[in-house]
Amino acid sequence: MRPRDRPGRGRWRRAGAEMIAGMPHSGAADLPAWPFIVPFAGYILWWLVGIGDMVWPIMAVVMLAIMVFRRGLRFPHGWSIWAFFLLWATISIIECDTIGRVIGALYRLAMLLAATVFAFYAYNARRTITLRAYGQTMTWFLLSTALGGFLAMVAPELQISTPLSYVLPGALKSNSFIHDFVYRSTTQWDETSWIRTDPRPSAPFVYANTWGNVFSLIFPIVLAYAALLWGERSGRRWPVTILAVVSLVPAAATQNRGMLAGLAIIVVWVGVQQARAGHVRQVLAGAGLAVLAIAAWVVSPMGRSLFSRVEESTSTEDRLINYLETVNEVWSSPLLGFGAPRPSASSWLPSLGTQGQFWTVLFSYGIVGAALFVGTFIAAAVYAWRCKDAFGAVFGGVAAATLVESFYYGMTTGMMISLVAIALMVRQRETGEIARPAPLVSTSDRRGSSRWRVSRSRRDS
């Protein structure tokens, strides 16, 4: 008898498929939440191990393997613009002129595809990745971010050789890109620079600007989650609130002007949406607290340090020169761009197609790619205008902030947050899903706390 005809072989295949899927014969709404939670919640661990951002494509592959066995998968409405952008970015790789740039282009494409898979997965996992579960996940991500920031403040010169550094061959570790993965620094700081600046926390990321970009996107989400916990009078409201307040310390230490701009955009967006929902008093109270917090920060040592850095730094002028040169070069390949960033004609300037996600897209994928990229987030912001609940308003603010921050931040990690937020916002509009604390009634769960109610009104879309 041939091996393929052995009795029971089909049974073992089905058992293996069911084990991978998590739940046999279940639909898309019951996708397990752990592949989504693990990379966010344990991010500082992946940073210490040496995997870092590679955890995104790794877990995206796991998600794809799980979704293969699920039925009822749906693509978010209105995402055709983003789909065309990914297609255009893939085609543009043919413009790369060296193997090294092809590898870099494939890495950036893998990150974009990973972010898309995460968003697609969260959009479909309606019973497992609820708004509450998403808020919890972002709280764990904020914890990783804050821990890395405090580690940088305590040990600004610390260099960490990750376990991966002992495994990879020396030829690979000599590459600057891989070197930053396997040898970790807690801060982005050059003590030999002729401009004196304080060390800027970057852990658990490679760059301080990445720290600021991620913080600006997840901090408002955690605040929305904390507001729900306070409404529920949950015992978790105190640790979540304390974490949010304490995380402001390393955030201020990063001296990120772009982070402050992104936070301001989200705050204004949420304020407008909450006012439209009739919560004018709460908006005015929040505005008053924000003014007091800003005034306290301005007179603090960290505020003065940021103003000093702005006065002494020439980064703004250098960026402007770099941007103008990028635009001039793009006209020589306007449709497909150059596939990947290339060196600037001025040796002291960064490569063209860097210093911001938008400029990477414009230089690498041409005018068409840039139009599709910007169009995605403009469409998301317009679509979010009708979302007035706490999470929906924050999601709309994240879309608007991403559009602005993409002009000065590289958003490899940030895109993981932005696309998922937009996908959940679209899901909200389609299903009417709103997370809110249940009223205090006599019924309670086994632990004695009031139940959390997630109300959904479904309609055909």
C-alpha cells in the first residue's frame, strides 16, 4: 500500500488543520486574538531578543495561515485605494538599480503588507478582537514603550548585544541595517556631535522619532480605553491611568516636536467630535486641563531642553533641502519612482526618499504611489467624520495624524497602528459596534464586578 493510501492519513491532516485554525470549522469572527496581541504586548521582548520589527511580518504569516481555514472573510469597504497602492509599490521595485536597494525595497513592502494583514485580521475578528480587547492590547504596547523610554533615561549609553547577535554570521552583522537590529542602543545620541543635545530615548525602537510617532498614536487609544474603565468603575482603571500619566515622562524626554503635533491633531479631532455628540462641558474641561498641562511642560526642564534643541539644531533646514531635492529628482521618474531611496547629491544630507513616510513613498513609488497613499488616509478621515463615540473619534484622529506625521516621520512601526485603527473604524461604521460600560444594575459576574457590554447593531452593508 502506498503511503498516501494509508488509513487515517486524512484524519491526521484534518486534525492538523483544525489545530492551526484554533477552532475547527469556525468563521472569521472567531479568529483567535493571540496572533494579534502577542507582537504588540510583548514588543520590548522582541526588541531585546533582536527580532524587533521583523515580528510584524512573522506574525502576519501566522495570521495568513490561520485565515486559510476560515470562512466568511471580508475585505473592509473602501480599501480599494490601498490595494492599488500596494500593487503600485510592488511594480515600482523594478526601478531599483542594485541588489541592496532591491532588498531594502522588499523589506519596506513586507512591512506594508504585514500592516495590511494585521488590519484585515482585526477587521474580521469581530468577536475576539473587540474594541475592549484592542484597548487592552494598546495598553500593553504603551507599557513596552514606556519601559523602554525609562530604561533609556536611566542608562542612556547602554548598548545591548541581543541573543541574535551571537547567532548571525559576521558578514550579515556588518550590514548597518542588520547591525541596528542585533545591537541595541537605548538612546539616539551622538556625544561627538558639535551641537550639544541631551540623549533622546529611542528604546524599544531604533530611532527616537519612531518612539514619538508610536506614542502619539497609541496614547489617545489608551486614554479612550481608560475612560471606558472609569465608566465601568473597573479595578483596572487605576493601573491603566497611572501608566498613561507616567508614560508622559519619557515622552517629554524624547523632545519630539512631531509627536506633539500629532497629539494636538488627535486632541482637536476628538474634541470636535465629542462636541458634535453633545459633550460640550467635558470638552471644555478637557481643554482647560490640556492648557494647564502644556503650561507646566513649557516651564519644566524638559520643555526648556526642547526649545534649546530647536534653537541649536539645523535639522529643519536640512530636511527642507532634502525634500526639495527629492521633488526635483522625482520628475525624472514620475510614474514608478526609483523603487527605493538613493544617496543625496550633498554628502552631508540623508538619502533622498527618507525623513518621512510620504517622501519615501513619493521617491520610491512615484507620483501615482504618493497620490494613492495620501488618498487612503484622506478617505479614512472623511469616512470617520460620522464616528462620534470615544474610540471612533480617536480612530478618525489617528487617520488625520498619520496623514500629517507621514511628512516628517518614517512610519514602519506606526503604520501597524494606523491601518488597524482605520480598519476597526470601518468595522464600527458597518456594524454599529460601540464599546461602553454597562449600567450599574443588580446582575454581576462571578467576581462581583459589573459586566462590560459591547452593543452591536448589525445592518447589511
